[in-house]
Amino acid sequence: MEKQVLESSEERTFQYQESLPSLPVPPLDESLSKYLDAVKPFLNQEEYQRTEDIVKKFENGIGKELHQKLLERAKMRRNWLEEWWLNVAYLDLRISTQIHCNMGGPGPYIEHCWPPKEGTQIDRACINIWHTLKYWDLLRTEKVAIERSGNTVLDMNQFRMLFCTCKIPGRTRDSLDSYFKTEAEGECPSHLIVLCRGRVFAFDAMHEGSMLTPPEIFRQLAYIQKRCYSEPDGPGLAALTSNERTKWAELREYLIHLDPKNLTLLEKIQRSLFVVGLDDSSPHATPEDYTELTRLGLTGDPTARWGDKSYNSIFFSNGTCSAFCDHSPFDAMALITMLSYAEKKIIENEGRWKGSDNVRDIPWPEELVFTVDTKIINEIGCTKELYYKKVSDLQLVSYAFTSFGKALIRKRKLHPDTFVQLALQLAYYKCHGRPGCCYETAMTRRFYHGRTETIRPCTLEAVEWCKSMLDPSESNYQRLQLMHKAFAKHNKMRKECENGKGFDRHLLGLLLIAQEQGLPVPELYEDKAFTASGGGGNFVLSTSLTGYTRFSGAALPMVQHGYGFFYSIRDDSLQWCTKLSGAGKGQDVIQRDGQARGVAHENLRFNKIKYKVLHLCWGNPQYSQAGDEGMWSSPAQKDLGVLVGERLDMTWPWALTAQKAKSVLGCTKSSVGSRAGRFCPFALLW
């Protein structure tokens, strides 16, 4: 779905909620047929025959019984998956959800109104906060435009969770509390929480019935900043939210037992509109390279974010900013809609406040001073140490691919999202020499409280096309035919998933029914094919389109040594962010990557496919001990046309898709101005 223009209308934001269709349960035979199709790329003939037998046995046996029970559940609920999904995907997790599940993304304001500049932190923060508050007011009055895909109304429930929402840790399962109300529903909390140098402050965004203006918000932030800069740092209690969930639940209970006042303060944070983080870091950021800003937004100072809040707006010392969110209450597109609204208004006003500079006599911010003891102070220290150790294992790059974007892809009558997904498949296959099981998010908001379904881009058609691209004996005509088959397959899957006809959530529902009935785990879920193809959250490639806006995003990969790939598609470029988990301590190769270079291409013709893939093959077994000298002398590596910096560490124990620029089909190598290349898996398909 391409984003709709963000303007208010006469329709009320939530007026169609009760008329949305219920989430359907797909036919069992269709789901199992699609599952068999999805596992084919990962199995040999013998393995596939075994899996096919297991699936047939499931379909004619326990699967039929479980499916019938799932249909009965669906009759009693408008969304049979909603409660299950919230619990299984988020609230039941005992790992650090702040590290492993939260999502974030940099503000693109450096591209127009607000280039990085020291001393602008709270000047820009007060304007950004004000426009965000205006969006909250539009939601309260139900004047946010209803989103549609074509003419189909989409569920808007996730937008209620943007404000006044917080996850509460539990010993075995977390809970999710939301205090947002529309004006018609009643009073709604209106205060903000500000985190700065380990301290916690609160102030109301409303005064005598009207919203604070940017000059008034500036006054509040300046007061907080002055106090924090002139007084000792606070204990940094917010860091505890980055703990493993049971540990954080136990510490929260201890805090409340230590002093009942602590519960009142915790509840004030939970009920707040959102959290504002004032971070002393000054991340480098350019329109072509968001790497450091994205990294600090996602895994920066744990005392400057409350990991359980649905929305944290983090402002850095040089005026750059990032969003940081708990993923459980909503998916990225709801957040991006709000952020796009704020950006639109900031651009319209040239990044400035054009109203009155008058500041009313409003109450000063209140500091929330928790009662802590030596145990809590020590736990905060240990938590921060563990946090930084964990996030050091993550490698991240966020670059802009500027050779072309949606306009040119559309001109060639190709779907932009499918284009990127097939490019990823080719990049992975060329680097690793095998198919990469891949998750892509599909939106199911056509249905009541719909969230997501899984698209599996690694199809047999995509693999056959990848093989043809790497086979010098294949003709261009044959490659083109296979490419169109792969495109058609992916486009068909996307439509099916968006219309409630995917199979992954269906299989999950059948498994959960079995668990609720106390039945053994069906053989289908213990079969090698299930895990090898990505089932059970084992996707090596975890990907998501963050829309056709200037906003990109980031979240961690699903598995150790996996890739997270998030991308936005603009008219003339593609902004993308890749995360790699399991790099090892001190492996900051990606961050030392050289200055980015665009890839030029000319004479685009379909009857002569010119295919250029940008990535670097690091750490393959045949190169893992080669060192710099060996890398450049290897015939196989030369054949790949690798472009890398001069001092890259080649001892990584896993393959990293990054910076290769080579024309595959008889094209000459791309001309570049230096040996430093760019990590980018996009292929030019003409």
C-alpha cells in the first residue's frame, strides 16, 4: 500500500471500525499447499517427499481436527489471531524486548530544514513535539484521515496505541496498558515524560485548556536541561527497561515494595503521552548515510529511553532525532503515518515556529525522584553493562541508493517492493551460494484489528531466476522470462497475504490450538523443512518495507547471524538499513566503510538485461583466512568484482552481504572513484 495524503476529512477516524470484516481462516488444503510450495527451495527430492507425506498425514488427521476447532474459535471472535499474536509474538517473550523487538528510525529532517548543528537540540525538539501533540489532538477529535488501500478502508485501531500506551513487565507474561481516549470517550492523560542524564521529569502539554506552544515547550525543556547540566546525574532508572522481562518485573516489584511512592511515579510514566529523550550524543548523519543516527536511535543510551513506552522521541545534541518504540502495540506504518504528518508540517513552516513568542506562566516541570537503594543502583549498573555488551554484537548500516527509485521501476511496469525483494534474494544467493529463507511483512489491516501476515519471498521461481543470473550459459531472454515469473509469483503472494489468504498465521493458529488442547506438537512443526524454510521465527532474512515516504526504520534480525533489512522506496532513491546479528565484539567493519558511491547505469533496455548487484562477500570459508592480500588475489573474489575499503577484517566466521559492484551479464565493471564501495543489495534489472 502506498501512503495516502495525510489530511483531515469529514470522516471520523474510527467510524468504520465496527463495520470492518472479521479476519478469515483460510481453507486448510490451500494453506498446506502453499506451505509445501514454500519449502521446496530448501529441500532435496528425498526430503521433499518426506515432508509431503507428513503434510498429507497432517491434513487428513490431526490437522483437520485442529482446523475445525480454529473455525469454531473464529466464530466467537472478530479477530481469532489478535490475542494470540499479542501474547506469542510480544508479551510472552522473556528476552530483552527493548533490544530484540523494539523498532526505531531516524528523522529525515537533515534533508531539508534541519541539518546537524550543535546547540539546536531543544530548539528543534520543541517544534517537533508540538506537531506531534497536534497529531494527538487530531486523533482525540477523530480528524486523522482514515487510511485506505485503493478504495478499501483499513483498520485504524493501532493509532490509538501511539499515545498513552505502555507495556508492563510480568514474571511470566507482560501486559499492555493504554490510557488513550477520544474526546467523545472522556479524559485522556496529557503530560509528557522527559529523560535527561539519568533523571526523569514530567510536565503537562496542556495549560488552562489549550496546548503548550513551541516557546512554552522550549521553556520547559530549557529548565530541565539547565538543571541536568548543573547538577549531578540521576541514577538512570530507565535502563532497567532493557533487562530481560522477568528480571525487570522482579526489579519493578522490588521498587514498589521499597517505597509505594515508586508505583505512583511508574504509573505516571506509563500513562504519559510519550517520552522525550534528551541524549548528549552527536551522531554523524548525511542524506546518504544515516548509519550512526540509526544505530544510536535503536541501541543508544538506555537511560534516555523508556523501552516499554509505545513512543519515545529521542533528540540528540546536534539537533538530529530518532523514534524508538515498543513493537507490541502497533506496527511501523501507524508510526510512520504520524511521523510523516509532523514532517509535512515542519517543512511547510520551514522548520520554524511562526506563531507568537508569548510564554504563559505555566508550572515548571516536576522531577520524578524514585526511592532507590544500593541494590537498585547496582542493578542499574549491571543492566547497562549487559546492554552495551549485547548491542555491541550488532552491525548496522543505513544508506541511500540514489541511482533510481520508484519512478523508474514503475516506468518499467515492475512493482517496486517486489523489485527490492528479488534483489535481496539474488544478493544473498550470490554471497552464500544457497537460497535465503526470508520474511517480509504483509499488512492485514483490511480486517478488524488486523496486523500482519508473512510473505515468503524465497520462492522456487526466485531461486530459479537467481541461478540463471549466475549461469553464464543462460541467455538473456531466458533470464528475463524467469524474472517475470518470479515477479508474478511474489505479487500474487502479496495480494493473497493482504487478503487474509496467507498460511503462516494459519499454521500458528493450528499449533496454538494443539497446545491449548494439551495435544502433542504435530509432526509437521518438528519436520526439518519447517525450520529450514523459516518457520517458528527462523528466517535468516527479516525484511520490511517502511513505505513510500522519507522515513526508514530498523529492528534486529530474527536469528543469530541473521540479517534485518528495512527499506523505504522514494521516487528517485531507495533508503535502506541492514542489521547483522552475531558480528562479534569489536567488529566494526561496516561502520568503517568508505564513502558511498552511486551506481550509474545507461541504455536501459529489456531485451538486453544489464544486471548489477551491490554487495560484498565477507567471511565465506574460502576467504575467511585470506586476509587483505588473499582477498585481492583470489580469482573467485576478483570475478565477483569486490569493492571494499583497504583495511577490512576478513576473519569473520559468517558471510556478510555487503559492497560488491559487478556487472553479471557481460557488462563492464562499474567505474568508481575509489576502492571504497557501498553495501547495497539492489540490482538494476534492465
